[in-house]
Amino acid sequence: MRFVQICAERGIKYNELATMSGVTPSTVYSMMDERRRHIHIDVIKKLCDGLDISLAEFFSGPIFDRLEQEIR
């Protein structure tokens, strides 16, 4: 959801994000599927590089503040 938010804010289409980041469009589109829960950090890093943001900036979004702890 964070990449959806950033793309919407910047007016970037998913194909553009793929091109900017050096990943395939199918990778970006499959990642945008809300049912998908496991995304490798190397893909997140490439997308952040393409958007010219750090991993810290990416994970500082309020969407991550609302996540519940997975292991209790």
C-alpha cells in the first residue's frame, strides 16, 4: 500500500515505477496485489532507489505505525 500511495502522490504509473527501478512490470503489478504478503527487501530497495527515497523514508509512512505485531 505504501508504494500505491507514493505513486499516487507523484503521479507515477506502475510501468513507470518498474522502468525507473529496473524491475519488470509484472513484479510491480504482482506486488500491488493486496493479497500478496511476502515481498523481498531487495525488490523494495530497488523500488525505493527508483523513487529516489531511502528505506528509512519508505518505512516511516504512517501505514507502518498501524501494523500489529506478528509474533506475540
